[in-house]
Amino acid sequence: MTALTESNIGKVLDWAYSKAIYGIPGTDTAYELAESYLNDGL
């Protein structure tokens, strides 16, 4: 198991940010979700 270090936490946060912004394969990006929300008038 890898030690929990500041560097590793930074890498995890970078990974999570990237997935949130650019999407996970098979899902929409944050931009696409926002656009869909605005267009549907929810």
C-alpha cells in the first residue's frame, strides 16, 4: 500500500479534478451536464 503523503493527495485531487472537468469515458463532462441542465429548464 502506498503511503498517504502530501504529494499523493495532490495527485488524487488532480485526477479527480480532471475527471470532473473532462468527464469519465461514457459520461458527460461538467460543461455538458451544465448545458443540459440549462437547456432542460430544471
